Amino acid sequence: MNRNAIGVLLAVAVGAGAAEPPPAGWSHTLSLGLNLSDGNTEVQRYNASWLSAWRGTSAELRLLADYNYGESSGVRDVDNARAETGLRRNLDAAWFVLANAGYQQDQVADVNYRWILSPGAGLRLLDRRTVRLTVEAGPAWLAEDVGGVRDRYWSLRVAERWELELGSGAKLWQSLEYLPAFDDLSDVLINAEFGAEAALNARVNLRLLVRDTYDRTPAAAREKNDVSVIGGLALKL
């Protein structure tokens, strides 16, 4: 691959936006999804999500809650919810400390509850108006009931998040969270997400999400990997 081609790929990966960070203040987004079909296969899919984010001069706060429900031919095959909150406090322009708390529930996967509490530190590899890339690491404490088996344990948490503004309200983002248990590094929980949005008007975006949860030790008779594809509208409030 020649140098020009490498330069083009790097420009796409990191963005060519201005060096200043995104503006400070609150932003709120309500996302709603609905998919109904009737005929040889009856399908119902519902999704609701709320995201509030605040960015100040020295700190950031993120609040997220969503719920997904679905049936296929009268059989429930999707029923999960999650809530997350994350606080970051800047140490300087690049480094920050953090505290995260998350809750998950998945009735189909037989996850009655899962709490994840994780302090740590992070680094902003990119922090521009059009592109952001951060990495985080630290310990995590998990409390869960999976298949009726309750467990409490410590793990390592390593995570990254990438966001790219494409202009005209369009954007892409991707996140990955890797949590291996301290007492058994092969016992891994992975949460991943890829999303895309395109603007329909100044306040409404068309959104598509792909989420993947991998649990090395799922409930009995359940799959290790759960993938969800969610489409809907995102309303900027």
C-alpha cells in the first residue's frame, strides 16, 4: 500500500475536523424503535432508550437507560434492559479518572440481574469536535444472578470508545468493554456496540445499532453470544 493510500485511511479513521473539543453543556436524546410484521411469521420488536450527557470544563457525566422487547410467532425472544452512568474527572487535557456503574437484565438469556461497578483511569487519544477516541482501564466488581446462580467477583475492566461526526447530523460510534475475572482469566464478559445515525431533519435522526454481549459462562442451555440489531428514530431534546 502506498503512502497516499495510508494517508487517506488515517484521515478517515481519525477525522479531519478542527482541534477544539465538542461544546460544553447538556444534551438529551430519546430513541424509539418499532418493527411489526404479520403473515407467515408474526414479529414484534420494541425499543426505547434515553441518553443524557453533560460535558464541562473539567468533567463529563453520561446517563443511559434502555429497554428492548420482542416476540416472534407469539414466542418472546427479546426481553432485556440496562442502565449505565459514568463520571469522568479530568487530570489534564489527556488523562482522566472515572467511576462507572451499570445494571443489566436479560430474561431470555436468564440474566436476572448483573451489576458492574468500576473505578479507573483513562486516556483521550483523540478529542476533537468531529472525532473522539478514549481508552479506559481499572478494576471492576460484579454482582450477578445468572440462571439462578448468584456470584460476586472482581475482574479487570479494559474499554475503549470511538465517535466520528460525519457532518449534516450523521455520525458513527463504536465501543468495546472487556472484563476477565481475576480468579479465572478465561471467564470473560464482553460488551460491544456499533452505531450509525443519519439526520432526517434538525432534531430527528435515523439510527441503527448492533450490540453484542459475550458471556463465557452463560446460564444452562443458553448461548454464550447474544447479538441484537436495533433500528429506530433518535429525537434530540
